[in-house]
Amino acid sequence: MAGGQAQTARPEEGLSRFARFAAIDWSGAKGSRHKGIAIGIAEAGDAAPRLVKPGHVWSRTEVLDWIAALADGPPTLVGMDFSFAPPFVARGAYLPGDAAPNNARSFWAFVDAACEDEDLGAASFLERSFRRHFYFGKADGTKADFMHLRECEAAFNAGGGGKPSTVFDAIGAAQVAKASFAGMRLLHHLAGRVPVWPFDPPPARGSLLVEIYCRAFIRLSGRRGLKLRSLADLNAALAGLGTRAMRSRMELNDNQTDVLVAAAGLRAIADKPAYWHPETLDAVIAHTEGWTFGVL
């Protein structure tokens, strides 16, 4: 890899200083309200996590405001489940053949300026502005030609995490394309309010935003990584992360169980230096592609 080691907090700087750990399941769906968005929080310690505003149908703009408000509140480590940038290192560009920035922060602004969608949506970026870069079906040619991965996604796959998705795959229920580019708009609007790792080094105090993959925390708990379909399954995963059982009378959906486990998972690994210093994360990757927190 080119470049030097990415600038991140050293172990002695106190990575366990966070008072809260939040996980957000995100959505790139069209519209102004999104049933797929959920937020879970775990307080420092081993108490069961909880949902933020259970039953509320969030807008992406509300999530932006909720994160921005953390700048004035208890120090919170926030994980969001989408890709913070497209692949860059393997091809030397985000959108080869098109004029686009060569660093993540400038690219977030580029995406935001190109989008016409409501509520930080990004469907127009994929479907019209830069349509040729995205796979929507057989008419686009061979799907394998679009399957470009970031370095962290390759590391996740090599570590047995499973086959990761790419932001250029815009077809099917498992695609992360629209959600990721909508998320990049959020990251642009968040600039200067809450730092984003590894594009920014972890600050000595205050809140911090990281990219996560919720399902990876289910695997970290000792389970297979499949969706959690019952309260018993959820509590078994929480126990594997050193967290007390959750008691809930409401029926929990997949998005909600994902963020509850991910919040507990963030709490379980936040004070482990290895997760802040993946072996292959260098300065070039840190400023272009970023990294999924929890992938070594």
C-alpha cells in the first residue's frame, strides 16, 4: 500500500472514554420517512441496550440532526451501517472516466451537489447523473465487471466474514448503493460538527462517528451472523458480547435487533487498540476509502 500509517488515537489516549455507544441502521429509500432506519444505544457498562424513539419513523435529516446534537452531549461512539466512500485504491479513482475528486471529503460534497432528491436521498446520482457506473440488471452487461471492492471489504472477506457488497451493485434487497450515497450526503452536511474516523483521527474528547457492518457484530457475539428473529436470539447474542439481557414487550424487527446488537458490540470492542489500527489501514486508504470499524 502507498502512504504511511493512518493517524489514529494511540492506546494510551483512552479509547474507552466514551459514555455511550450508538448504532444506526440506515436507508437509501426514496421519500421523506424511512421504516428501515433504527437507532440503538448502549450506555457504558453492561446494561442492556435500548432503542431511541421506538416506533418512530425517522427521516434521514432527523438522523443528521440527532448526530450533530451529540457534539454538545455525552461523548458517544456512533456507528452507521453504510459504506462511507466508494472503492478508490484499486483503480485510482472513484468514478473512472468522469471528473471527480480524489479524497473522500471532497467526494461527499461532489455527491451532495449532484443530487436532486429529498431528505438527503441519492437515487438521482445512481439512476441519472452517473448511471453507467452502477449495475441495475442484465442490460448493463456482466455483473462481475461492476464488483469493485474497497480494501476493508477485501479484508472482511479474507477474514471469513463473508462476501461483502459493493456500492456499485444497485440491484436486489442486499444492495447498499443508494444507502451509501445518501449516507455520503449526510457525512458532507455533518462536516465540522462530529469527526468521522478514519478520515479524522479520534479526538481526545467528544463524540465520534465510524462506519460499521451490523451483521458483523452478530458474528462477533459467537453466532452465525444470521438475522435475529426473536428476543431469545437477541439476548443470546447480547450475552456473547458481555451485555445483560433485554426485556421488551414490543415485537422487534430486523433493523432494530441489528442496532441493539451493534451498539453492544461497539461497547465491547471500543477499548481494544487493534480495531483502531488495522494492519493494512494506511494514510491513503484513510483519506480515500475509509474503513469499517471492527474489521481487522
